[in-house]
Amino acid sequence: MSETSPSLVPQQELWQLPAGELAVLLREEFVSWWRQEARIHRIIAHLDNGGARALGYSGVAGLVADIARSSGPGVKKLVKRALATNPGQGIDGAEIPAVAPVVGEAVREGEISPEHVDGIVRVLEKIPAAVSGEDREFAEQTLVELARRAGVREIGKAGKEILGRLDPDGPEPRDIPEPRRELNVHQRKDGSAKFDGYLDPVSAAKTLALLDPLAMPRAEESDGPVVRSRAERYGDAFMELVALAGSHPDSPNRSGGRSDLIVTIPLADLKLSWARRVWTWSPTSRRARPGFWRVTAGSSRPYSTARASPWRWGGRGDW
């Protein structure tokens, strides 16, 4: 037969009690609840010293989840409180001091709630290892004394002040990871290309900020409205961006500079088109007749400009 807490044995019905007595009763039940959880903490800590593995579990969290028929953050927080407020045991059997022993004493006394424990432990975990043990103990004692009369929010504010004094420089800045951007281009035999890739969140936001306005649905007059698919609209928008980028004075190309015009023409056609036409005197016919100068790759080179790219010359295959 299960025992019933004395505070749960009412002398009269709850609805008959004044509000003040109900508040006192509620306080007593909270204290009883906190003390009961402290006992659960001690059991979990003992099971963590090899007991869970003896029962076939890789860790005590799995055992607690099965016994409680629960899982998720609630079980993880419970196990973390238990291991932080109770001593552990090393491989050689030596006792490992608790991370927050003063917090553990206050919990067993029923003076602070599990939420207070979480807030204090979070602060203690952020104290640098270089801080002396004396300062660490003082910080824990200060937060516990505050938790006996204040709420969790006040614990957070006081924790920030304590960390600011113990570690004025703050944590070392983390290296900013390189943005992840990938673009795979699959060139086809007919000259078309297929793209696929990946953009990190920041790069994707910047790209879509330019593409989305250009990819809005449009109705074009051609025997009625013409509606293009979403993929087609984004393809059109992409090419609009390419056109805008290509018209910029600093737009690059394969030759390293801006290309105004790209022309490919065989040397034979070049001779006929660009040869300087001249008139020569024929003593036989006693009249002038048209003629052409001989044009070679070398003599035609000045007709090209440095900004034309690429320009392929015939003959011996020079460029």
C-alpha cells in the first residue's frame, strides 16, 4: 500500500480552505516535489556509475527513458541535473566531485526548483577553466543564495554579471565558416547547358532577392495571354541578370576583358572581304583593270582589335 504525504491528507475539503492556507499547502507540495526529484537525481547518479551498462544500456539516459516511459528533452534535462549535482565515480573507483555540489545540497533541502538548477548549471558551464576554484565556488554560492528567494530570470541576469567579472574578455570568437556555394555546369553536345548546385542561406537570400522580382508572372499579348511556367520564368530572370552583368564595363570574359564583338571568319573569306582593291595598268589592253592585293594572316592582324575575343587565324594555326 503506497504512502500518502501528510500534506495530502486534508482535514477538510480544499474548497473549504481559505486562499492563504491553499497557498501554504501548494508551497509544501512544491518543496516535497523538489525533494523527491533530488532523490531521483541521486538514484540516476548511482546508476550512471556502471549500473546502466550492467543492465544492457549504453548510457543512463536510455535506462531512465525506458523506466519513465518517456523521451526527449525532459529526460535529458533530468539526467543532466542528476549528474551535475551528485558526485560520480571514476574507473578506478575514486569519487569524482560534482560540478555543482552546493546546488545539489539546496535541491535536497527543497529550497530551489529544477528550473533554478538548470539556470545555475548553465552559468557554471560557461566559467572558463582558468578561473580559480575559489572564485567558481563563490559564484555558485552566490547564485544559490539568490535562487532561494528569486526567480529563474534573476538567476540569468546575475549569471551574466558574474561571467562579465570572471571573464571580461568573453568567449573566443568562433571562426566564421566559409560560405558553401556550388554550381555544376553540364555542357551538352548541342551547345545547351544544364545547371544544378547549392547555395548557403545567405547566398540564396541574396540571389533570390534579385531573381524573384524578375520572375514574377507576366501576360504577353500574342493571341491572348501567354503564361510561362515557374521554371521558365526563373530561367528568363537568370538570363536578364546575365545580360545586365554582361553590359557592365567591368564584366569579364575568357580573354580577361570586356568583349564588344565576337566574330569567326575563315582566312579565305577575309582575303576577299578585307583586301584593298587597287587599279593596275594593262599595256596589252591599253586600259586600267581592277586587281587585289595579297592578304596574309600577318598583314591582316592589324585589322583586329585587342578587345575582340577570341580571334582565330588560319595558316599555320597561330592565334
